[in-house]
Amino acid sequence: MPNVMDIVEVAKALETKAVLVVDDRCTVVRNRHSTCTKCADACLADAVFAEKNKLYFDAEACIKCGACTTVCPCEALVPLAPLDEVIAEEAPLTMEAAGGTAVFACARIASKRVGDPTKYVEVPCLARMDEASIVEAAARGASEIVLVDGNCRTCKYRFTSSGTDVTAQTAAQLIAAQGSPAQVRRASEFPECAVMQDYHSYLQESRRDFFAGTGARARDAAVKSVETLVFKKSDNQVLAALRERMALTEDGTLPQFDPQRHMRILDAMDAIGPSVEPYVDTRVFGSVEIDTEKCKACKMCTVFCTTGALHKTDLAPEDGVGSFLEFSAAECVQCRLCEDSCLSKCLHVNSRVSTDELFDFEPRLIHLPDPPRRPGTLNHLGRKKR
């Protein structure tokens, strides 16, 4: 349980930093064999990387684009500028003001004062946009979701543009899979519905007044959630706190977490309607397959699973042969740590997921063979004596 100083530090971070690091969620911190480099690959300032069971983040070098927070499947990098809660509260207000079109714009084009700030949500860079915010807009009935940039081709941060394309394409596929007609597109100019009509009138009713209290409420909610995180004050305390947070549970697994953005996407997809596509193939969800001929039933994959999507079960096969694992596609974030930690290299994570399985409350049972017998010490001594 964090003390008062922890909470004060979180509040301070919300005002001064763009990213909060929750290192025990990072796959590299959990297992040095993790091959994940998503945050480092997305960061154009070399401000973040992970190696040898440690996640490094340089707040001074960070350019606050948010790209690393979008690509991290385990939410080990939490965006603070703006908070997810702020976007979630502003989006419905701006969408209503824009006549049903959800508009998200980067700070560069927002500074030109062409768009009406009451009709779009401002983010520092479109790289900060995640699938959850876009799919939620469709669930609210948006006819169109427009991501407006300040012409990425001439922006010094244009390296992040390809990542924004992936986010838009992924969100569009998830929306279409639920039968929504909402379109997701990028643009370098504000749509007509969000263009400033009377700048002088806007000055009289500022954006700050329009969204009075939104940021404060969102920050309060984030500070209250500090009980699920551990924040750092010194190097020695980091090591002690991390050891405590990484201690094995009674089930023999590393501590797991509930992926908030993941759940928001699923809730939004469900709110849109029943799936009309049998499969989705995205970076958001994953499906696990195990080659039982190679598997030695060590169940090491369940030890390192970040969310508990893959876990042990008390259910046993009726014939008494082998054992089961339970897999829940709704909880899989495709971090691939189970695949990286598999000692027999018999497990594979697929990005193609059945929508029926995605919304099935019952986990899928994966049958494992009995583990191979190993000669015991007494048998070994017996053979040696003879």
C-alpha cells in the first residue's frame, strides 16, 4: 500500500512528466529472454529501452510524443500528457459539438488556431492516439473519426507517422469487425465541422472554461489508482520495491495485471454490437497454440504471462492422461512473453483471433501431455550399485 509520499510523487509526476514507468509490467523486466523492443523501436529520441531485466526511461530526453505508451502491450509506460482519462472525458463533448464527428488533432496543427478547440481533442502528437480511444468514439456513435496532423511530412517528429497509420488501421479493423459504419481516416486539415467559425467569440468562451474540471477530475482518478502501482524515490528503494512486486504468488506465477486499455477496447466493441467478422488480425489481441508433441508440460508459460490469459487449472482430462491449461483470448495482449519463455519452443502466439473466442466468457482448454519421466536419485544410485 503506497504511503502519502507515494501519492504526492504521483501527483507531481502528473504535472511534470509525460510518461510514468511501471517497470514490473515490462516483459524484459519479468524475463530477460523477452524479445520485445517495441518501446525502443517507437521512440525517436532514444529515451526508453529495456535490457537485462531493467526498463530505462530518460524523462529529460523524452519529447512527449506518446509513441512508446501506444505500442507497449503491457501498459508498462503510462501516458500522462494527456491522461487516458482526460481524452475519455473530452471526446464525447467535442464529438457532440462537431455534429457527431470525432476529431483528434496534434498540438502542431492546434497551434495554428484554425480548428475550434471545443470540437476536437488535442494530443501532443498523433502517435499518442491508441486504439481504445478510437474504438470508443465509434461506440459512442461517431459517424467518422478523423486524426488531424500538422502535415507529418514536414514535422521533425514525422518518424512516428507510420505508427499512427498502424493504430488507425487496427482501430478501423476492430470497428468494422463489429459492423459499425464509422470510418477512420487521417488528414492534414481540420474537417469542416471542426473549423473555427468566429475566433473572437472563442476568446470570450475559452477552451479552459468549456472543459472546466475535466482535467482535474481525471487527475484525481489517476492519483486514486496509485494503489495498483509502485512509484520510486531512490535507487535502493526501486530494487526493494521491484523485488517485492515481482515475488511469486501462491499459484507459482509472477504477479499479473488487468490491461485497462485492452478492456476498454473490448467493452467498446461489445457496445457497438455483435461481431460480423469471424476473425480479427491485429496487434491488440493474440491467440496461443501449443505443439503438444514438443511440449514437456513444464507450464513455464503460465509463470511469466503478464495478464493471466494463460493459466493453470484444476480441471483434469476425464481419461486421466495429461493436464489442461486455460487460455482467455480476451486477456491476451500479444506481448509474446509466453512464447519467449517457453523452454521447449513449442508455443506460438498468433495475431489472428476468433471473435467468437474473444467474446466467450469460458476460456479455451489446451490439453498438455504428461511430463516426461525423469530418473530419480534413488534409481540412479541403484543402477550404479549394481
